[in-house]
Amino acid sequence: MARDMEVVDNFFLYNLEDFDKKIHKIVDSCKAHNARAYIRLNRRNLKKTGMMTLKKVTDLIISEDYKAIKNAYLSAAGEYNSEPRKKWIVDIDTKDVLYKNCVSNAVYELLKEADGGQIFGEIPTKAGYHIICNPFNVQKFRRLNFKEDIHKDNPTLLYAPFS
């Protein structure tokens, strides 16, 4: 099966100081490889990630899948966050600013109902925008006839050479 993307590198950021130290290296790597950088918005639970890495490695050894062991930590890190108030991504796949504003306003209204949630920002992407926000009532959002994907713990775009 052919893949249209490949991971060039992974950077682990434990605080804003780490981000400040590594952002130039991340951008340089993106430019050198004509690649995009993504970031997870919800902090990871290091203890649970470590324990689940150990479990994954054990399961892989039992099933004699030794090649996959190298991916165990990254897999576990992607699964377990420790954010008390999650951040979601509303993925808008159009550059239409009026439509984006309509979606953003609907999300804002639903967040007002959701115990003081907020929109943290809108990030331009190659195909449209990511709205970064707290959780809201997805069923009400769907009843407004919006079809956007809602990512509950996925990475969002941090840097792209096209931006």
C-alpha cells in the first residue's frame, strides 16, 4: 500500500520553553523537506504513556512482531492525554471566509451553552481552516447542517511552507 506522507521527525515538547527552543529547528526541518509540522493540542499523560508503551511492547513480543516495537512509544503517546479541559479541532475544508465565519459563530454559540467553553483560534490550512475550541454539543452542531469533521484529540497544523 503506497503512502502519500512520511514522518520526517518527532519533537517532544514538555512546556512552552521547549517550544521556544525547538520551533526554529522544526521550521528548518519543514523547509528542508518541504513538509508540514503538526502539534497535538492536548497534553499527554507521561505516566500512562510509559505504562502503555510497556504493555504494547510486551504484546508485540508475545505476538513475535519485533519490527513494530520501535513504534510503541509514539503509538502510546498518541492515545493518552491528560488535559482536564480538552481542545477540539473543527476542520473546515474550504477557504470561503464567510462560510468559515458562519461555522465559527455557530461553534461560539454552542460553546456559550457548554459551560463557558471558548474558541482559542483559527488556523489556516492548505484546504481551509482549523477552529481550535473546547468541546461542545456535536448533535446540535449537526442539526445546523454543518458537515465539518470534529477532531477530538488529533494534531493540528503548526507550520507549513505554503503559509
